[in-house]
Amino acid sequence: MLPKNRQILTISGIFVFFAILSVLIGTVSERNYKQAVLSSKLEAFCDVIAVTGPTDTLAKALPGGMRVSIFDLQGNVEYDSFHDAQTMDNHLTRPEVQSCLKNGKGHSIRVSDTSEEKFFYFAKAYPGKIIRCAQSYQMHRESFPGSDRMLLLSIFLLLVIALLVIFRVSEMYNRRENEEADRERRRLKHELTGNISHELKTPVSSIQGYLETIVNHPEMDEQKRQLFIERSYLQALRLTDLITDISLITKLEEVPEQFKIEPVNIKIVFSEVCDEMSERLESAGITTINELPPICIRGNYNLIYSIFRNLVENTVKYSGGNCTAVIMCTEDSQKGHCFTYMDTGKGVREEELEKIFERFYRLGTDRNNPQGGSGLGLSIVRNAVHFHHGSIKAYVIPGGGLGFRFNLLDLKTT
């Protein structure tokens, strides 16, 4: 999932959470409001009864379904408008009575023990007695026509509209993002094609020039002819390396799943690289020091080999020679295997540290380097490190030299 999509979903989730919270708060507030209104209403009836006393006339004047009860301070029923007081149980333990004895008045919502109907009870204490008025809670809710439903419906509709707007904006944003990504891919592809064309043109032109000279000048002396043939061969090797590097980068970016994952001994891989390049290292006066422990990680052998091969080749081509290259490794519980490769060569300028990983980038002083190079070596290193879920950074060594820090994580075996 794209990071932007995750962000939109997160925002939507937060909105839904607060919308639900608003519904709950609105529902609780509405219920509290209804209970306050009913408490005020029943308290007024209690005050009237306290002055006039319970009479049949007053009972008839009460709203339909209202129940009046009078208790002494011990909870004994002295009067009840629905039932014979003599047959009723002591009401001292009723929650509204307990609250009334403690605070002077109290209320509760519960099912009546005698009628098995849900009532809202309000009790208030007076000198020597407690008066309680009760009304059917369901009847009371119906007296507020649709207020809860309108509140919930309004919030629900607002939520639906907001979600539709969010998803609409998300679709527009994703479409715009995809269009921008397509334009960027086309731009990069065009740029890569141009760079490849430019890089291929140099060795092809050189080979063509040498061979044309040999063909058009059959009288050329054998020594010069042999020189041109050797130079053509070197340019052909350079062309082969360039095509191989381009193919590897393309495969890394487009079909990484084709790379086989297997256990790889890092110390042995670096030793193999140094053994295969021993003649070039010796002729350049470069000494390599392998301080790697015998660690083994799950990864792709060819890509790990390419990482160390290109780092060592970078030292051979651009360090200036007569230096030392060292490879070390430390362990990190989160970053996996952390490597440091550094040489004591001439190094690079600080402002070029990030650029050296770009495709076809060459340092200004190395563009005419007779040893050549595709300009893709460090780009391959970066992509291979990313394939192993790691990162890489170059740094300048004080006193001269160039270093690389990168980490590799174990991959799942396929």
C-alpha cells in the first residue's frame, strides 16, 4: 500500500473514531437532558403532594401512568397509588431511596418489582417522610418526539458524506499521483535511454574507428595493427561490462523476485573478490585487509558479490593506488549486519558523496580515466543493498580516503 493511501486511511479512521465518539457523547447528553427534565417535573409533583397530601382527587389529576408512593424514614410504605401499601415490601434498599436519604433527593431507572415495567423513579425527603413519584420511562421517551433519532441520523449522514468526500479526494489524489509517477517514470526512462545511448556510443565509436583504420590501411605495419586490435578488444570488454551492468540494474528494479535467496558466507565472498582481482590490486599497489568474521546471511550470492566487487573496483580505478582497503562488520539487533568498507586513497569532495551513487556519474577528475568504467558500479551497489533491505552511505575519511557504511538484513528463503 502506498504511504499516501495509508495516510488517507489513517485520517479516515480518526474521523470515524471521533464521529462515533460524538454519537456516544450526543446520546449520553441527550439521555442526561431527558433525565434532568423528568427529575424537575416529578420533583414539582412531590412538592405539591407534600403540601396537599395524597388524595383521590389529586391522584386523578396526575398524568396518566404516574405513580405516587410515600414512605417513612425507615422505608416502610405508607401510601401507594397503584397498590395496597399494607402488602408492599420495605423500600429502604431501593437506589432512589438510598440516594434520597443521603442527598435529600435521588432518582433511578429500573424495572418495578410489582408491575415489571421500566420506570423513572424520583424520591425527595421531607420532614418525617419520603415522597416518591414515578413515571413509565418508555412513555417518557416517547414524549420527546424523535430527538434521539434526529441526532443520530444527522451525525450518521454527516459521517457518510464526509467519508464519500474523503474517498473522492483520495481517488483524485491517487489518480494525480499515478499520473505524476508515470510522467516521472517516462522522464527517467528517457534520461536512462539517453545516458545509455551516450555511454554505448563511446566504445562503439572507438571500435568502429580502429577497425575502419585497419581495413582502409592494409599497408599499416604489424605493430600498429596489433595496437589497434588490442584497443578494440579493450573497448569491446568495456562495452560488455556496460551492457552487463545495465542488465543487472534493470533486473533489480523490474523483476527482483527472480534473484535466488540462499545462505551466503560474506567473508568468503570478499576473499573471492580479492583473489580474482589480485593482479589488478597488486599492480595498483593496493593492499586489502579482510576483518570480516565468518558470518552467513540469507541473500543473493551474485548481488552480494557485486557489492564487494564494485567497491573494490572503485578503489582500484579511482583511489590513485598505493593505498589500503579494509572491510569490517558489526552486528545490530535492528539493522542486521553493518559493514564498513574504506580505503586510504585520494577520496572525493564532500559535495560529491551523494552523487557518486547516481547512474553514469563520474567525478570530474575521472571522466578521462584510461581505466574507464561504466559509471554504474556504485549505483549497482546501492540497488543491491536496497534489495537486502539495507541502506548505504559514503563518507570522507579525515586525512584522505573514502569510506562506505551499509547494512544487509537476512531475507526469507525462496
